[in-house]
Amino acid sequence: MDYKIRTKIAQILLEDKIALGTEVTILGLVRSSRVSKDVAFVDINDGSCMGNLQAVFGNPDSLPILKSVTTGCSVRVKGKLIESQGKEQKYEIEAASIDIIGEADSTYPLQKKRHTMEYLREIAHLRPRSNTFGAVTRMRSKLAYAVHKFYQDQGFYYIHTPLITTSDCEGAGDMFRVSTLDFENIPKKDGTIDWDSDFFGSEAYLTVSGQLEGEIMATALGDIYTFGPTFRSENSNTARHASEFWMIEPEMAWAELPDNMDLAESFIKYLIKFAFDECADDMKFFGQWIDKELIGSLESVMSSDFERLSYTDAIKLLEDSKKKFDFPVKWGIDMQTEHERFLTEEVMKKPVIVYDYPEAIKPFYMYVNDDEKTVRGMDVLVPRVGEIIGGSQREHRLDVLNERIKKKGMDNMETYYGYLELRKYGTCPHAGFGLGFERLIMYITGMANIRDVISFPRVPRWAKF
Ligand code: 4AD
């Protein structure tokens, strides 16, 4: 059997590429079927787009197999593309034959009805076949392409940074260990674990960020970006945290904080526009079924400037609001999601870039301002999601960086010697940020839980499939 001879449903419904009257072969999964005495309808979806194609059989009695066509089975339908008689679709197939390739009985877990997100997570191997997860998956693919296009068109080079590392970029200690030591028989030296006998000859982890290597590459190549998986072992069981997520990290040499903000703002606007232009069908679905206000709110983001607010002003706004937060507000706190969402959703009603954070709550690599109390960090906050981007201008002055490292009490300095040498030889101002890809997908699709925007989520106590 030659499965290459097929027409994808997207070519018919989305691309309008197939002329009426053409004989086509459709391969896909049955979403529903109705057989009556005079006519049978079989709705087929092949994943290439949101829409189903309806195959219409004029004389069902001549095809007894139709009685065995059930929701979930895979089929091959041959027939002629015609204009649909019904109002709901433009095209249908005047079907001549149908073969069942793979059966699905009545235990098929995705019967034609609305399922809860929780139920669908339990069947992550089948949920890509649902409308919602088909749309999310197509959106991820398109937006991943858009990320590359955005940077490549501006001369940024795509860098592959290691997933296994010995450094903790964010200094938060939320790292998964990578080790081949025998748990039953851990080697010790002077009473402590002998890491020297481990695979890499030292402690090693899965990376939390490609930034440190990104800086190395940017200070050689100019503008670079990474796009890869990152891992965090923080025990945050929230709708916005995953233990494995994808991050896009641009890094620009010869750039300061305002340049970084400009890049972040134009990047997010570009991705939203791309979604509207290239995924109109799926966007319509999200606007109709996932969040009724999605389309209007994203459209307004494209046409207005992001608010830029210093941390100090942001804290003042929160204090002046007199709102009761679970976590009390005062200068110096690490803002919580409730504060971030209040600023972007209720005060500004649009994306906000908060910058110049207290030195004490930000990692060692951020540029220290003249006031010595704040650093040139920035977070982009968006309605519904909260923080979507975190970034900064980097500390490129060797003496200040050394001072900061000492102050932070970082001990494993041999790990960072290369990073420090960037400042010793031909240092230059540079800046970059990280955009969490899943949070972006949540923002653009309106999906409320990070577990539902990545096919196989990894979160505390869940690594199935
Ligand atoms: O603010 P973060 O921790 O920044 C960094 O990692 C920097 N090294 C980036 C850089 O400057 N190159 O993380 C950046 C973004 C966050 O704004 C958020 O969107 C996402 O990564 N993120 C997460 N997404 C899902 N689950 C988690 N546990 C996340 N932690 C961070």
C-alpha cells in the first residue's frame, strides 16, 4: 500500500489547494460517524489542521464496513472533493470507499464530548488527538519556527549550549544532579562524597539556563540566541512552573538595559503577530473555546507600548494601592505572582517591564547601578501569566563582578574562571534575557496551566509518558 498517495486535510481546508472534482485519498482518525438508511457521514481529522473533513456515503447499504467505523479508528477514505451541501463546512468528500486501518472499540478514552484538562493529562499519549492539544501542538511548532525567524532575520546566530553543566547560573540551587555514582555504595573521601570519582570528575547538573555560555558566545560573535530545554528542581507546584521547560535566550554584545527592553518588546509583539498571521484557524479556536477575551487583549498588545516601570516605582504603586496581598509589600521583597499580576492586569492593563531590582535579590551577574543598591535586571510581566521574561544587562567590569561574587559568598570559583576571563580580555557591555517558551504559549493560547502547553510535562511527582 502506498501511503504517500494522500491529500492532507490542511491542503483542502486551509490552503485551498485542491480543485473541486479532484479524486482524493484521506488518511486520518475518525472523530465521529453517523450511519442512517440513506446516507452516512464520517468526520475525519488527520492532525494537519483544526478542521475535520466530512466524508459522505450516498448508499451505505453497499458498504457494510461503515457499521464498524467508530470514533477513534484510523481509516482511508477515497472519493471526490465536492462543495458541501451543509452550512458548516465549505468542502466534503463524496466518498466511494472506506478502509479501516486500525480499529478503536468503545473503550477509546477520547469519545466525542468535552473532557476536563485533568482527565486529558492522565491520557497524555492520546490527548494530542483532541482539538485543544492539536491546536496547542501546532502553535508550539509554528512559534518555534517564528523564534528562529525573528533572530535569524536580524543576524543573531543560533548557539547550542550544554545541557550538562557544573555551574549554577541563577545561584538558586534548584538543580537536578547528574551522576553515575552507585547509590548503594557511594564513594567517600575524608568523610564526604568523593565527587572526583564521579563521571565528570566533579559535581554536575542539568542546566537551569544557557546564559553563561551564551555570554561567552555573544562576546565573540556579537548577537546570539539559544533555544533549548532547561531544568529546575524547585518544588513549585503551580500552574506556571515546570521542572523541564524550553527557554529562548538572546544575548547581545554592545548592548545595555534599554536595548534589552526594546528587543524583548519587539520579540513578543512579533510572536503574537506571527500567531495571528500564520495560525489564524487555531487562534480562532482558542478565542472561542479557551478564553473569550484572548483575541482582543492580544490585539491591543501589538498596537501599544509596554509600560516600563522601575522596581522602586512598582513597589510604591503596590503600597499605594492599599490592596491586601498574601505576601506583604515593602522595598526589597522578591515580587510574588500576586504582585506581578496586579501590576500588569489591574494597574497597567498591559505588559509591564519592571527594571532596576534590589541587588540582594538578583543573581551575581547583573550590572550594579551607581546607587550600589540596585542592579540592571528586568522582568517582563504580562496579564494572565505574570513573569514571562527575565533578563539583565550583565556586569562586564571585572573588579565589580569579583566584589559581587565575594559578597554572594560563592565558593566554587574555579567553575567560573572562563566567565571572569571574558571581563579580563576585551570586555564589553552586553545584555540578554530568557523567555520561557511554555509561558509564551500560555500567553498566546490562553491556556491556564503549563501542564497543558507542553506535550509531556515534567512537574514535581509527575514524569509519566
Ligand atoms: O528569570 P529566569 O530565571 O532567568 C534566567 O534564567 C536568565 N539566566 C535568563 C537570561 O538572562 N538569559 O528565567 C527566565 C524565564 C522566566 O521569565 C520564565 O518565563 C521562564 O524562564 N521560567 C520558567 N518557565 C517554566 N517553569 C519554570 N520553573 C520556570 N522558571 C523560569
